[in-house]
Amino acid sequence: MAGQEIYSMLFGRDNVEIKIESLAGSAASVIAMANKSKISPVAMIMIHNVSAFGVSGDYHEMQKMKERLQQMNAAMANSYVLKTGKSLDEVLKLMDKETWLTANQAIELGFVDEIMTDDTQFTNDIGGLRLTDEIRQKVIAEKAVQEAEKQEILSDLHMYGV
């Protein structure tokens, strides 16, 4: 359920890019379908059928549970269908097999949009927030101004006998 909620929150937003850095399996694979996505060359995606734990009851209850699980599979499969353009039947077959995809296979089958490149990412020390190159360049320019002001002050110290 949490995977569905996260998917729904991210779906179609302009300011979201999903990065798969290791394994997007199970609910994480559904979340990865919500928007534009990149995958590390060494990462994987795994999709499988919905499962239920702690189920009990007679055969009538088990039949109901089977139907619920099939409905849940179809609901989850919609995320893969929308992302890949594959048919619901194709996706359900992949889920039935518990399919593991390398980065290249994920690209080939349409589960992700591109493989990450080796672009350097800069983060701050508080919370690991990603810094844009624009922000980084602004900070470098501000430090250069501060350094110039410092050198100007130091060069004037001889007037004071220092």
C-alpha cells in the first residue's frame, strides 16, 4: 500500500527524477515507474506478484484471497504498463516469473528511461542535498570575491606597520 501511495504522489510531477542506484525490487519497482527514471549501470529492477502473509480460512476464503491477489497484481501491473507500453498480459507474465532485470534489460524493456552517466554529483554536508552546478558556481564566485577582498586588506597592512 505504501508503494502505491508513493507512486501516486510522484506520478506525472515535473520536478521528479527517479534514480535507481542498487535494487528497485517489489514495491520500489512500482515507485520507480512513477516518473522519468535513471538506473545505475550496476543496478537492477525486480518485479513479482503481490503476496499475502498470515492467510487463514477455508477454501472459500482462499478463493476470495486468490481473486483479491489477482486484482492487486493487475493494479500494480498498471504502473509497469504505463511506463513500458507493454500489454497487461505481458507484464503479468513477467510478474508471474519474478523477473530480475539488469540496467541494460530495464532500458531495453522500457522500465527505465536511461542509464546514469559518471557525472559528478555534489552534495552539501547537511542532509546530503544535491547541489546544482549553478549553485556551486555561485559559491565559487563568492569565495573568489572574498579572497580578493582578503588580499586587498593584507596588502594595506604595511600602512599600519604590520
